[in-house]
Amino acid sequence: MPTAVSTLFDVDRLRAEAPVDHIEFHSVHPSTNDRALELAKSDALAVPALVLTESQTAGRGRGTNRWWSSPGALMFSLIVEPESLSLAQDVWPRISLTAAVAVCEQLRRWAPGVSCGLRWPNDVFFAGKKLCGILIEIPTATADGRRRLVLGMGLNVNNSFRDAPDEQRRVATSLADETSRMWDLTECLLDVLTQLHVTWPLLADRSTQLHERWQSLCLLTGRTVRLQLGGREVLGRVRQIDHDGALVIDTPDGTERFFGGVLKLVEDD
Ligand code: BTN
């Protein structure tokens, strides 16, 4: 595949310094997750592998959501092999939460004065608005049976929401908007990839440090939420995110643990 030239990223530097074994760069692509799901099927692919783009035309969010980002956002998909990161299958559901913790910690380094937290399962909020979304998908196994994961991330860095329509500006923000400066995207991507790289071992070791971090970063504790789970709707008050990454909710039927579902704050209704 011919290598496109980037105006926003120093791809040579990424190839030299990023903690990945393969990088595919596109100036524009419909969706880096779609491309990563395709690439991940190949036995020959060296992993971790990164698919990076400057612009996406059909970015996907969780469920049926679309993901729109203007240039200046970080949009990438990382292909990882959980087994080579020593991530046993029972911790896979915690990978997205772990990635969200890694992003929060990096944001705290970039902008120590700005509040940062996570909205279960894996949205990263900055100054009270969404800054980063994560989409984990499982590709078909390779011909020789290796299982991989695709971790797609959209992180608003230099793409400003200041001139965006009201309904977007109310709910989304970027690093540039909150810090009133522009950021070096190559540097930012290297920081995030490095932070992910140093955080996986905590998950592999089932470190209590990691559980404590996602509990303390949880923005939903004490809030009333509505959780849609297939045909069932649950209304209740969030206690915490537990050690397994489940959201613990006090419901009219008692305390229950949830591993999925579409969540809404009741105040958002
Ligand atoms: C969400 O918040 O719903 C998840 C958003 C994930 C968006 C990223 S952008 C890079 C990667 N490619 C996609 O098509 N989606 C993810």
C-alpha cells in the first residue's frame, strides 16, 4: 500500500518512537476501525499495529452512533493481541475502561488544572464535556487462530468546538478549547500510546491500583441513571464501578451489577 504524506503527523517519528510494530497512515479513510478489522485478520501483520488517519468520512461510535471529527482530532485504531499482553480472556471486558483510565491520566499530565473523569463504560470527560470516545471491536481470528482486538479512539485535540452548533458545544470539548493553545499531534499520539502501553500490565496483573483509579475517576457515582439493556430499562442510583469493571446500581429491585447497556443520566432526559 503506498504511504500517504501527512501534513499533521510526523509519521517517520511515529515509526521510530511509538510502542507499536506496524503503522499504516491514511490522509483520509472512511473508518480506521473498519480498516483495522480487515488488517487484523492477516497472520503476517506485526502487532501491536496502528491505523491512523487525519480525516474520517464514516467514523463509527458505539452502537449505531456515527463519530464526526474535524481535522485536528486524533483518530486511530490500535490492533493488539491480548495474549501477548498477558491479558486473559476474562479481563477483556475491562480493556476499554483501562484505556479510558490511561487517557484520563495523560490528560491530567497535559492539563493538570482541568477536571477529568470517566463516564462508564469508557467515555472520557474533560471540563465536564466529552473529549474522547473508545470503540473496542473483535475481528475474525487469523487463519492460524490468533485472537486480536481493535481499540478505536477518537480524541478531540486541536479540533475546536467553539464555533460548533449549540447542541455539540454543550456536550463536547477539545484539549485546545480547554487550554487555549494548539498541541503537537505527533507528541500527543506518542504520549497516549505510551500511556496505554504502560497501563496494560496493571490490567494483566489485576492490580488494585487500576481498580482504585477507575473508581476514583468515575463521574457517575451517586448519580441517577437510566440503563437500557435490550428489552429492559433500569433506573437507579450508581454506587460505583466495581473491581470487575461492572457498573453497580441500586435499583428498586436491589443492588445489581451491569457489564453493558446504553446509559443516560436522568438529568440528560
Ligand atoms: C464512542 O464514543 O461512541 C466511540 C467513538 C470511537 C471513534 C473512533 S475514531 C477512530 C476509530 N474509527 C472509528 O470508526 N471509530 C473509532
